Amino acid sequence: MSYKVILFAALIAFSCSQFLSEETEETSEVLLGASNGAASTIVSCVKSKLGCKYVWGGNGPCAFDCSGLAKFCHAQAGISIERTASAQSQRGKGVTINNLQPGDLVFFNYGSGVAHVGTYIGGGQMIHAANENTGVIQSAVTSGYWRGVFNNARRYW
């Protein structure tokens, strides 16, 4: 990334901060996502896959399992990640659930270990390839069922 792009992003973030007296979690997510092209690409990609079908072992273009969706959308941003949720959960930079940014991967336990992954899109929501009945859907990650089985989050961008 060139210094001009970084300088431009910093200038936009500074300008926006001058107009915001209170910064909410959603505002922070929007500004950070907008200043990071890879994260924005990942989020745009997963949003475009809403409604695609779930296929175990699927990795695109409109048939995915959970880790295949994460791998496919990271590849669209030029980022190579592992193929399985378990392997994906062990790389990248660790992120706490309270510091999630759009584009982060969120991991969940089934049984004895990590077996599911979704992509955080902001506002407490993720997009993931859930199962054969629902396909690729949006779900709340920070409350309800998914909060109860949350394992960790990773950032690859």
C-alpha cells in the first residue's frame, strides 16, 4: 500500500472524527473498515454470498461450507488462509470478542473443538455458511447461541 493511500485514509479518518462528538461501536467499525481495503473486500464478498447454498467441502462460487466461504472471500482480498475452520482459528492475529472489526473471522466450538467459522461484518453480526437447510446467512455473533459457543477470533488483514 502506498504512502499516499495511507495518508488519504488517515486524513479521511481525522476529518470524520472532527464531526463526531461521540463515537459509537458501529461508527468505529465503519471508519476502520473503510480505511482498510482488504477488510472491506472481505465483507463485500461475504455479503454478496448471502443465500448461496451450503455444501460440505464447498469453496465457491455459490456453494460453500463455513471455512470454504472464509477462504474464498479472503482470497478475493489477496489473502491466502488455511482451508479448515480449526486451522484458520490458529493463525492470524488474535482478537477479543469486544474488539471485533468487520472482516475478522469468528470461531465456534462444536463438541471438543473449533468446527465452525463466520466472518464478522459489524454491528454484532456475522455471515457464515450455516448448514444445508439455511445456506449462507447472517446471524448475531455477540448474543444468543453463537455467543455461548464462541471460541476465538482472528484477523488476517
